[in-house]
Amino acid sequence: MFDRSTTLLAALVVAGVAWPVHADGQSWREATMSHRLESSEPVRAQISYGAGTFGLRATEEPLLYRVSLRYDEDAYEPLIEYSGDRLEIGMEGSGRRFPFGRRSSGGSMDLELARGVPMDLDLHFGAVKADVDLGGLALTSLELSTGASESRIDVSEPNTSVLRRAVFEIGAADFTMRRLGNLGAERIELKAGVGHVDLSLDGRWRADARLSIEMGLGALDLRVPEGLGIRIRKDSFLTSFDPEGLVKRGDSYYSLDWEEADRKVTIDLNAAFGSVQVLWIR
Amino acid sequence: MRRSAIPSRLAAIAVTAAAFLLPSHAVAQAREIVSKQVSVGASEAVLVLEFRGGHRLEASFRDGTVSVDGEPIGAFEPGSAFDASWRSLLGQAVALENGPLAVAVQDWAPPTELTGSALEVAEALDRALEEGIEPSGDTPTAQDVSVSSSERGTLTRLLMGSVTRLSVLEEALAGLDERINVHIEEDFEVPAGETVEGSVVVIDGTATIAGEIRGDLVVVDGSVALEEGSRITGELRMADARMLRNLGDVDGGVVDVLATERDETDDLRERLRSEIRDEVRRDLRNELRNVTRADDDGFSFLSPFRTVLRGIGGVIETVFTILVLGLLGAVAVSFARENIEIVADTARRAPGRAAAVGLAGTFLLIPIWILGAVALVVSIVGIPVAIAWLPLFPAAVLVAGIFGYLAVAKNAGEWLADSGYAWTDWVRKSNPVHTILAGLIGLMLAFLAAHVISIVPFFGFLSGLLVFVGVVVTFAAVQVGFGAVLLTRGGRRREYWPLDPEEAWAAAMDIDADLDEGTTTAAGSTADDRNEGSEPHV
């Protein structure tokens, strides 16, 4: 009846409650909130998390959301608001103490969102280690912004809705994205400041798409599955480019099977001070 | 699995509508839990449940007190069996939702080892939980009424009252084949390798497709999962339904039946928002226009209040300026007392000369700045100096101007201390911070008076005149002070030294407010000592 994560979470909470006063001077609190799914009307979800470990995935249960939090109650308090078509989940300062040091970094947010409910999803991370699986969500819009974070984004299953536009704004971060094709987005924008971006274009592309990448100072690994047609239009400054498996025609680089490919992705690459490497997924 | 083949589409609509509108599920034995919150910390363990219809139940163990819906019902011992039992329930509640959660809460009972008051509190909590979970005698809504299909009157009434939902159904079923497989309130599954001929309608159930449907699939108020390798040759129509998994192929595409309705709602919402925005914008524009017109005309209904507010604002602004400059004066006295006294002495003894030098210096500032930069830039060695010169020279001039102005304010403050006015009694001549502050008030008195007078109607001319006087006084003070700073090289070189004997004697005989501290300036003391005035010299 329960999936592994729920069982694990329950075990953690039980373990936590078994030693309620074990650590003097620390005031960690564990909380779980959930809301039943009452309709399949579209939802605009805004999720923000400042510091700690963040996880997101689709839930198998008939819930709109379930969020499990671990936080320092002297410094933070949860902010969860659901009204009409708006869902807001995050943490805010309690005002009792300035969040600083290890207390702010030891927290976590584990979030599950409803499958199949059309959703405009905004994710905002600060200094967060994020592990996000968007598979199974019905995304109609996606915006993800990160600060100094380590983010791993996967789309393990195809999006069950039509995604108009996906935007990723990455600060100083280590950013990994897997199975981007499963998003089913017609237009994807990725803006990266400083750091390493690892982008896999595997997954199931429903239609031709356009991917716009702006890189500041950093390295971009572009993983492309065989059979997917890609065209790269590059505008770069002091950036090394390794176009393995691509041929240059005019001002663009094409995959060898560009003409025959069922699905084509056009990549507009704008980079400065870094390196771009194309890797093929056999 | 129950399957029925209904030849007529209208019959299907009627049947599905009846099922859609008249849920036949049994009345639950517990309230439906819509949301839950489990919160566990070192000093508290809280369970909050929200039920359909808005009812709420909150039970908390916090700082030794057990509360239900905010009302204390008794005490508990942290770490006791009672506390542990409650925390154990919350541990279960994390993983449970709705029905199972309600059962777990209902099943909770006080631990057997409890006795005395702890047992009473636990029993009270148990009762509160039972009462909170059990359904109340609320009046059921139309949706909850259980009506048998034979009650045609009720059925008709409900159908008539649900035109919107009927239209949704009709839209979902429009154009389907004559042969439809209808599944109401049950799950429908096509296993891998199997094929279903004809269209399928699933209402209030989950359709899991791993095989093939040769036709359309309509899902109303339910969910659909297209597994890997599945195929629907027609359309997948969804009305108020969720797609859980989309790994199959749908030849005819996925149609959201409510999309049009939703788009229309969005359009309406956007149109309303746009209209409200335009109206607010129009109102603001009119308001701004009225305010502007009132300013242009010089009179409006609010004019008197506006002048009062403006006057008070001006007074506050001037007082703030005095305080900031006074603070700077205190800093200058603390760190460069001798310099400020030398500058003040020079400004007092030769104000004309100082003003002339200040004026000349002011006119020469920009040429010196530019020529200095050019002279430095022509040599490679000078380039780094020029980079510093460009911002530092104006900064140095600004500091010199303020320093000189404060020195003049000090002189003005000393003069006010000697003046004998009642309102200057607080000024101690021996204290340079006092004299600087008093001098600043004196130098800015014209501005203060101008702002106060501007509050009174019909005194605009006098107010303007006072502002002019204030500007002249300030300009003169700055010029004299700046000139004195230049003459004394920032207070490092005395222009008049030593005092002539007659002045020294007069100064020595000048017994003033220093008496407050029991100190006097003595004959034979230097000018510095006289100004410091804290220690008598023999």
C-alpha cells in the first residue's frame, strides 16, 4: 500500500519521536503535511526552499501534495498555502533567530505532488542539494531557478500534459538534467551562470523542440541519444567546443542523421568563458 | 469487471449521468479527511486534521500540556508512556491518509499502564478524537443524497440542476460509435496483448491500458494510465480526469474535453483583470491630474493641509541636517580638536581674508582638478596617482568645506553662548560640541524660521526671504570656513600666533561658563589652552 519512500519517511519520524529530547541545544522539528486530491483542475504551484536537501517526485496516492520537512524551529517555520488554484510551499524565517550555520544546512524538504493534475510549477532553490524527479507530473509550465546549489533533475516518465515552456535559471551550481525529452516541451530555455551543466537529451520527444542555452563561466556537457536530430547554432566567446559527431553546414552544426530523424531539436548556444562538449548516448 | 453494451448513445448518457450525479457509495463511518499535518519536535507533538466541510481537529502535546482545538484538557509527563503512545500514533499518521488515518486515530486508546490523572487526560483525549472523527449530523448536500434510480422525480430534479455536467458528458461522448463499453465506478483494464473492440467509457474509475483499444477511450471523473506498449486507435477523451502515466500511443490524440470551458474561464478572468486594471489606472491618472492641477492653480481644498505638511517636513529635514552635521562636529572634535580650533580661530580673526581665499579656492577647484589629472596622466608613473586623484580630490574638497563650516559654526556657537539669550543657557562655551551644535542651529535658524512661517497662509514672501537669508549665511559660512581651512592647511598651521599681549590679557580675564566646571582660563595660557579651557595653567 505504501511506497518505499513513505515507509522510510514513517520510519524516520518514528525514530525521531522515539528520542524526543535527545539533543540539548538543538530544536529540530519534523513535520508532514498533506492534502487530498479533490479535483483535477489545474494548479499553479510555487515551491521555494532556501537551504538544505530537497526532494521532489510524483505521488502514487490520491493526494495533491505531501511534504515532509525537517527544520530548525527556532529559525524557520513552514509556509504552506493552498487556496483555489494556487499552492505555495516553502519555509520562512520564524524571526526568533537568524538562520545561520549548520542549523540552516541540516534541514530537508521532501515533496510529493499529484500525478496527472495539470500544473504550472515554479521551483526556487537557494543553497540546496536538490534531487528532483518530474516524471509523472502533468506539467503545463515549468520554471526552475537555483542559487549556489547541486541539482539533479530527472524526468523519469513522459509528462502527461502539454508543456508550453520550460525555463531553467542556474546560478553558481552543479546542474544535471536527465531525460529532458520526457518533458515534452516545445521550448526550453536554460541560463547558467557559473558551474557545470550536464544535460541529457534522452527521453521521449513528442515533437520537434527548440532549446536555448546561455552559459556564463562553466562547462556544458550535452548528451545526445543516437537517432535524435540536433542542430547547434553557436555564438560563443573564449569557449572551447567539441562537436563530436556533428558536421558544420553554414553557421550551424548538424547531427549526421538530421534529415532522417523523427524528432529534431534545434539548440541555440550562447556561451562565454568555458567549454562545450557533445557526447553521444549509444 | 462488469461490462455492458448499450446500443444507444442517449441511453448511455442517461445511465452515465445518473451514475455520475448519484454516487451510490455507502455513507462512511468517519469524516473524510481532506488534509493532515503531523508535526513533531523535542517539546511538542501535534496532529491537525481538516475534514470535508471545513471542520478541523487539532490535538497537541506541548510543553507538558495536552490540548484539543487549543483548549488545554490536562497535563502529560514528557517521555512517559502517554507521550510515547501519542508520538507512536503520529508516527503512523505520517504514512496514512483519509480512511486508514481516521481508523488509526479512532483506534488509538490510552496505554494500559496509565493510572490516575494521566489516565483521565488520556481518556478525555480519546473521546475528543472519537468525537472529532465521527461524522456530525450535518445536513447533507445534494451531492450526498442517496437516491435510487426508481425515484424519477429526484433524478430529474438533479439532472435538471446539473446542466453543466450533463453538457460535459455529452461533449465527451459526442461522435462515438454506437457500440460503447461503459464502466461506472469501477476500474477498467486492458492487459498487455489483449485488444478491446469499440469505444470504452470509464466514469469515476481508473483505466489502465497495457494492450490495445480499437476505438476511443473516454474517461470522466477518473484517471487513466497508458502503460508501455499500449495503443488507442481513436481519441483519448478526458473530462475532469487525470492521466497518471503516458507511455503508450494514442493515434487520435489526447483531447481535454474541459479545455475549452477552462480557456473560456481563463479568458473571462483575464478580461475582468484587464478591466479592473484599466479602471484603477484611469482613477490614478485622474487623481494625479487633480493633484497636478491643484498645484498649478495654487489652491485646492487640500492646499492648507498640504502647506502644513510641507512646512513640518521642512522643519524635520532641517533638524535632521543639524543633527547629522552636529554628529560630524563631534567626530571632528574627537579626532581633530586642535585643527578645528585653529581653523575656527583663523576664521574669527580674519573672516574677510578667509572668505576671499575660500571664494578664490572655490573658483579654482575645477581647473585644479582637471589640470591635476592631465598633469598626472601624461606620465606613466602618474597614471595610478591620477586614478586616485579623480575621486579623492572632490572628496577632500567636500571634507574641507564641511570642516570649515563646522569651525565657523563653533565660532557662532561661542558667540551665542556669550550673547546671554535665555535659549542659549544650555550652551557651555567650554564644550566645543555644544558650541558647534548651537552654531549650527544659529546658522540654520533662517531655514527653520522659513519652514515654520511657510505653514502660515499668505506669508510666502517672508518665507522666501528667510530662505534667501539662510542661503547667503550658509554660503558665507562655507566660504569663510573653506578659506580658513586653506589658510591653515587644514588646521595644521596657525595664521595668528602668538596672541598679542592685550588680547591675551583680555582672554585671560574672560571668565565665562567654564565656572560650571570650576575651571578658569588663566593668564599666560596659550590660545590652545584657552580654547580647551579644561585645565588652569599657572
